[in-house]
Amino acid sequence: MRNEIKMRVIVSDPLAGVAMLVQDGKDKLLPPLTSSAAAFVFEFPITVDLSSGSPNFLGRFAQGPKDARFVYVNSGTYAGEHHICWGRRAKLSLMTITREQVEKVIQGKDLLLETTMPGVGQDGGPTCANVKGIVWRVAKR
């Protein structure tokens, strides 16, 4: 049973002057729906298969193997800025999203899955690698 749901990623306090884009497939990039000094907000569809107990995320925005799916948030050179010193990708794991959360979003037409990540990492550059502490929640569109 496959369903398409909406997801929202909020990058809070992004590093000034550095682009951040969500990876779409292997070589496309999704710009933010809205951007400000306080946050970049991305929304995109993702397909989820619930035929086996746990959600299996599929489609252009789901990266990685079935048992370790994630969404990439690219920055600097990975976001198409070739004049900048940063070239990073942040991995937002989808593996903590529960079947119950997905079912709730499917049933509620005005709901989506949302998470927030910091825009700046511990070294002062754009957040990169496996982002710890990601919490996915059901939210209103």
C-alpha cells in the first residue's frame, strides 16, 4: 500500500551567505519554499509504502538503502555555489518516523511530517553529516 505524503524540513538559523537546498534524486536540487535569516523552509512529497510493518520511504527525495533512508540537505558547493569554501550535505534520517505518524498524515488531508535542523554545525560551518536529535512530528500544512 503506497501513499504520497508531504514533508517539511525547517533549517533554523542558517549560515548567512550559504545556500542550502534539498537533494532531489541524484542531481537535482529543491530550493526553499521560504527563506529568511531565521529559517529556510522546504516542502516536498515523498512516497511511503506501508505493506510491511515499518514505513518504507521511496521517491526522488528518499536517499539511501531501504533500512537506512534519509533526506539530504545540501549546502555550499553541493547546493550549486562553486565560489564558496563550504561543500556539505546533512543527512536527516527517516528511520525514526513511525507507522502511526504516517497513517495520521494519510488520514488528515491538512497534515504533513515536519522536522527542524540547525543551520550551523559545531565547527561554525553549515550543518553536515548525520544530524543528531532529529525529531519528526505530525504538523499542520
